[in-house]
Amino acid sequence: MKFKNILLASAFVALAPFAAMAQEVESSANIGIASDYVWRGVSQTNGRAQVFGGVDASAGSFYVGAWASNVDWQPDAELEVDFYAGYKPVLGPVTLDLGAAIYTYPQDRALNLVEYKAAASVTAPGDVAFSLSYYYSPEVGKGGPSSTYGELGVSAPIPGAKVGPFALAVAGAYGVYNYSSPTWTDYNNYKIALSGTTENGWGVEVGYTDTDVSGISIYDGRGYATLKKTF
């Protein structure tokens, strides 16, 4: 089952660009550093600093990309490399995002997992954006349970607010992670953040995130700061 899921997601990632060959391809790359790599409320670097980078390409409504970061949440895993692809059709005021991602850990392949995504977003007056996302993984790591994750997000620019060249915005998110096995820890998490972006691709974000899990340090509430450059 695990091998089949990886093959299906790999095929999706590989075929998405060909479905959009008639469209003009746009590409970008990004690099960045952060005080902590926090994913869905959980530290992936055990509270330590993060260095990351990625590449993205899109053609029409199709997109594909890859991203990598250091990690330190399992003894033998030091690197995470992700591959993803998807389709973003626009239906009136709603933008959908239908995709798949493969999360890989070269030093410990038993941690690899495939995840499928369905999301919708809408922008209200004042550029206030609302999003609702749902993720499903058939197997979390080798022999692991299936999982679902749902997240509600909102973001908005702060009208006229700037710090130097950075235009400011605020964002928040609330998510619920559930596993099919009672021996795995279901949890809720939230994030609030202040971000700044420039016209030449620089971005900063300062935020706070927490979960409802106690007694496990990587789930504890924590502040973080991220600096990113997109080319």
C-alpha cells in the first residue's frame, strides 16, 4: 500500500507539467532562514534554527515544485525534501487547490509519506483572504496510520502600514490533526503572525504557535521568526 501511494503521488507530480504544456511556464526560487521550523504547530527542528530553499514552476492553473529543509525531530532524520504538484482552478470568487505532496527523509525513508490536498480560498473586500484546507495521508510513515488535517486560515494587509520597504499584514490559522490509530496523538493547533513583504521579493514573518498537547516539548507553544527571499 505504501509503495502504491508513493507511485500515485509521483505520477501526479510528474504529469502535472505536461498537462499544461500549452501554457506559458513561470518559475521562481526561494531561500530562507528561521529561528525554528514549525509545521502545523509542531517543531520539526526540536527548537533549533532552520535553513530552507525551494523551486516552483507554474503554467496556467497547474503548478509543481520542490522544497528542502534541515530537520531534527527523529534521531536519524536530518534532511527533509518535499515534492508537490497541483491544479488551481478559479470558480467565480473561489480559488480551488487540488494537489499532492511527497515528504521524503533521505536518512530514514521509513518516515516518508504521501499527502493529498483539497483547499478553497476567497478574497473579500479589503484584500481579506479566507482559506479552508483539507489534507489526507493514507499512511503516515512506514506502517503508520492514516491521517487527516483540516485548517481554517485568514490573512489581511494592514492598510498603509509599512516598516521601511516592508508592507505589513496579519494572519491567523487554526488546525485539527487526527490519526486513525488511538495510540497516536490527535491535536489542535493555532498560529498568529505579523508579516512584511517588499516589492523585490523579501519577506519576514514573526509569529506565535501552540497546540493542545502537553508534556512533549516539540508541541509546546513557541514564538518564531522567518526571513525569506524569492527570486
